[in-house]
Amino acid sequence: MNYVFYIAAAVAVFSTLMAITRANAVHALLYMITSLLSSSLIFFVLGAPYIAALQAIVYAGAIMVLFVFIIMMLNQGPASTEQERVWISGKTWVGPTMLCAVLLAELIWIVRGDPAWLPGKTIIHPKDVSKALYGPYILVIELASMLLTAGLVGAYHLGRREPERREGES
Amino acid sequence: MTTMNIAYPEIIVIATAFIVLVADLFMTERSRAALAPIAALGLLVGIAVTATLTPVTGELLGGRFAMDPVAWWFKIVFMLASLVAVIMSMDTLDGRARVRPRGMGFRGEYYWIMLSSVVGMMLLISARDLVTLFVSLEIATLPLMVLAAWRRDDAKSGEAGLKYVILGALASAFIVYGFSILYGLARSADLNEIARAVATEKSPAFLLAVALVLAGTGFKLTMVPFHMWAADVYQGAPTPVTAYLSVASKAAGLAFAFQILFRLFGDMLPQWGALIALFAAITMTLGNVVAIVQHNIKRFMAFSAISQAGYFLLGFLGDASEGVPAMIFYLLVYVVSNLAVFACIVWFANETGKEQIEDYRGLSLTNPLTALCMMIGLFSLAGIPPLSGFVGKFFLFSIASKAGCHWLVAVAAVNSTISLYYYLRVVRQMYIEPADKEAQPPSPSTSISITVAILTIVVSILGIVPTIYQHIHAATITWLASLQ
Amino acid sequence: MEYLFVLAMVGLAASMVAGGLIVARLVAPHKPGGLKDIPYECGEQPIGQAWIQFNVGYYLFGLLFLVFDVEAALMYPWAVVFRSVGLAGLIEMAIFVLVLIIGLVYAWRKGVLEWV
């Protein structure tokens, strides 16, 4: 049943390739979401449901930030009208949607039976992950909180508004 | 199992970082001048506690956090580097500098970010599994990226931050990809267990993992051809940050290289001699040759730092019982010498706002003592006897010679001569060229003057007093024994 | 078979969406008009393009969200083993949350949460 994994991997590779070759940032983002979802599915197939869920949860947030960030950062010109027209036409949705459909089909294929036949030799239950994280790897958890706070402060510094001065704002 | 006290250095630095961050929230802009002394005090206490730590060997959390004599030295160097960086930043951030670059405020955030990166570096050398190693590497480098872009209004600073983020993220991706393959091969995240499991591994996957991890390590060490980020980041970052980057990120890179090359691939290291020798030769040559044509002193120091990375690599050749103490000793020497030079650069930029080498002309007339200190620092970097830089380089060169790489010693000697030439360019500007008549002579700053004086004394005596090297050597022997 | 619940959930979610659309198609009167094709912006008349430079504040909010999103994601495993890790786990989690609360307090005090 390894082919489930290979299809998901192929989708991941293809959508990543598409993501980095798209000229339109929003299209690239759509492919990137597909790529992330397919890697989530790969985790699931390999017997790590918790990581699969984490991938979907965290990247849903990360992608949103990225989305806002990219739209904010992009230089908007007269081309944007043309871009938008193509965007709304719905044609660009076909690619990601089809890839997502493949993933969905795979997911249904997997869950319809007993997951014991999955390529992963053992299923890593969320409980196992938790025992490792809150046992021997507790340092990593605390470090993660430190990293997040440092990132928060750093991002706030770089993104802060300065009311007294408007010009030259990067 | 040992007691908690081996984690005290980290706990103290983390506590200081949080005190700074929280104190900043409840302070007026005026009283925020107290933040730098708080940070400096915390680091001083950290150094003192580390220095008096007994025993220096032990592990916590089931061996996932370990202290050993080599880690002890690295932690001292990290805290020392950041202590000096905090003192250097004070004048600019507190507004005492004559030329205050725009956007250099926000002291609470600044010291918090700097201290978090120290925490990451300190944990980096204490990590004993891939996950902790990677997360601490990220804590060490992410703040440096923010610091490089600290002056958000400055296009150069922004460019520095962006380049550092993109290339740093790429390097991190390489490392984590390599780690994941290693984990798959060894079925363990523990560094020592991986080392045992991959000792006889020859599969293509393993080679890919090695290549990826080494490329990432090379990036952190600014090893050619992974050095591209250094020059722009060093030039664009605010000057005190450049000073911190040039020593702390290099020390962290060396710590990471220790973890990778000695702990993870220790059994294979002897076979990689030719490769490391090649990288060392390219790194020092390119750094030196490009440094000759630089006019901006920060960019100049960036290429100087790249060439110094080449000298460090010599220590990975040959017998580890000689290479490790030589590298740690040279790291100490490099950190102190580079900080001495950078303290002068920071002070000069604070006073005049200039950072071209030509701007230093006549400094020996207006500020003879500072010029002398800067000259001693530069000469130590060039490796002129009897300064500590000479002793450090001598140890490293002799290792390469003992390892049978005589051509490499020749290359390194030629490079030292080249480096002397370009370090002398700065000295020439300070001592031979006449001073600019119209320019207001820079006035000394108390904090930086004291720092420069202490650092210069250390630079001068580090090579003469043998106890430090003896201590490092003794520490290494026990460390190497523990690796087996 | 434990993942059949997931399958049932997927089916339910899909049928909710499809059902809504089908019922609307059957029940609602079909009167297309130009005004109806305008993007919905809270009842306001849409002005200009959607591709404009957004306020940097959105980015900060997004990032704040992301930080606490990751925090929440790391809290799930703790909830799973809440009983077995006991008091030690509680203290560990308390430190973890405390560090992030400091981050939140920081953002609050510095006015990140204020929308100017």
C-alpha cells in the first residue's frame, strides 16, 4: 500500500514545484497550501497522526500570516487589475483543487480500513508524542516558548508603526 | 545524575533576559538607561557562576542537557562576547553618542533579543540530541537576524536583515533536512547514539545527510563557499551588532561545528582531512584577498572574519587532543582581539558617524591611546608576536603541519602575510596619514575606553601567560575521553 | 477502524456545504444582477482593488495569532497526558505559558493590540 505515500509525495513535489514557479504570489500560495497539506497526509500515512494534525493546524495560521504579509509587501501596479481578472475567472483554482481532491481521495482510501496496514511500521499515537515532549524533551518545549517570545518581540520591533514619522517607512 | 547547578549559567541568563523585558514595560524612557547595566550585571553574574562551577561535568534531563569542560569554555566566551557587546551598545542606545543613527532605540527589546541569542548559544553546546540542538541553534540565530535589521529605516540594515533571514533560513533548512535523514538512519535523536549507529554507514542517504549538515555548518562558520551573507550583513547591521555578530555568531558556529564534527561524525573526521584542508585554504585565501580591496571598515572586518574562519578550520585536522585546545584558545584570542578592534570602530562611528578606512587617518594624533589599542587588536588578528594572536595561530599551524598538510601551512603563512598587509592599511591611516584639520576630533567615551583598555591588556597577555592554554588543554583531555 | 470517525466527519462537512448549496438552488428565486456580483464587504460599496498595500498592523496581528496558535498546538499533547505527567507536567506547562504570557503582556503594553 506504499503507493498512497507515493501519490501524496508526488503531489507534494509537484505542488511545491508549481508554488515556486508561479508568477502570481497568490497562486503560489495556493500551491503551497496544497504542498503543506500533502506533507500532512504523508505524516499521516507514515503513522504519525499528531504531527499530521499539527502540520495542518500550524500551517493554517502560518499561511494566513504569509498571505497577509505578501499582499502587504507586494508592489501594486496597473497589472493588478489584469491579475485580479484572471484570479476571479476560477481557472487558477483548478490546479490546487484537483490536487486537493487527489489528497482527499487518498485520505478516504486510507481511513476506510484498518490503519494497521499503513507503510509506517508503528503508529505514533498523540500520547506517545506527549510522553516524549513532556518527559525527556521538556527542555525543547520551554525553549520553544522562549523562541516564540523572542520572535514575537523581534517581529514587533521590525513591524511597529511610528506615528511621528511617515516617510521612508519600509 | 547531578544537581541542577550545571544549569545555573543558562538559568541566570534567561532570568536576566526576562527581567530586562519585563522591566522595560514599566519604565520611563529616561530610566531605561538602567537596562544595559541590568543586562551586563546578569551576564557578569553568569560568568562568575560559571567560573566557580564545580564540578563542570554533569547532565540533566536524562542526558539531554550536559555540561562538560569544553562547553564551559564556550559558555564563558559567549557570555563574555555578549557582555562586551552590551557595553558597546550602551552609548548608541542611551543617546550618549555624538552621532546617533536613527532607529537605534528600543533598549528593552534590544537587550532582550541579544540575551536570548546568548541563551541559544549556551544551550547549543550543551545539547545532546538533534531536537534540542536544532531549537537552540534557532534561538541563537533568529535574534541575530532581528538585530541585523534593527535600524528599520536604514535600507542597508534592512538589506542585511533580509539577506541574513533568507540565507540563514536556507542553511537551517539544510541542517534540519540532514538531521531528519540522520534520525531515520540511526532511529535515535541522541547525538552519541547516532554517532555509534552511523560509524560504519556508507549509504547514499548518509552521504546526503553529511553534505547537508556540513553545508549548514559552513554557513554558520562563514566558510567559503557559504560565506556570501557575511559581508552584506556585517556592513548593513548597526555597528555594535556587527561586533556581536562577528564574535558571537562565529563562536556559535564553532560550537555547532564541534557538536557536528566531533560528537556526531567524530569517527569519520580523520578521513575528511583533505576536504577540510581544502575548505580552510579557500576560506582564508578568499577572505584575505577580498579584504585587501575593501574601503568600508565593517565590510573589511567581515572579510577578515571570513579568513579567520579558515584558520579555525585548521584545528579540525589531525589529532583532536591538540586541535580542540588550539581552536578554543584561538577562539578566545579571536573574540578578545576582534572585540577590541570593534570597540574602537563602534566608538569611532559613535563620535564621527564614519566607517570608511580612510576616515581613520590621523587618529593617533587625536586619540593616541585608542589608536594604540586598535593597532594592538589588529596586530593580534594578523598574528604578530608576542601578541596572543600569534600564539593562537602558531598552535593551529603546527597542527596542520603535524597532520601532514605542509602545503596548507605554506598557504596559511602566505595568507598571514597578506592579512598583515591589509591590517597595516588601517594602521597606516591612523599613524602615517595626517589628520583631517576641519574634522572635530572624537572625544573618548568612558564605558568604551575602559572596555578597550581591558580587552587590549587581555590581548597582550593571553599569549604570554601559559595558564589559560594549560587549563584549556587539560579540559579538552577529559572532554575527549568522555566522547568515547 | 477508529479513523472511520474522521471519514464520517469529512462526509458530514461535505454534505453540509453541498446541502446548503443544493437547498438554496431549489428554494431561492434565481434572479442574477450586476449588483449581486460585487464582492461582499460588510454591506459597504467596494472601493478600488483588493490588491492594495495593507496596514502593517495586520501583519503584527497575524503574527501574534501565529505565536499563540503554535502555543495551543503544543498544549494539545499536554492535555492528552495531563494525568500521567502529574504535577511536574503542570509546572512545566505553567512555565511555558508564563513565558508566552510575558510575550502577550509585552505586546499589550507596547500597544501592539491597539488599532490606530
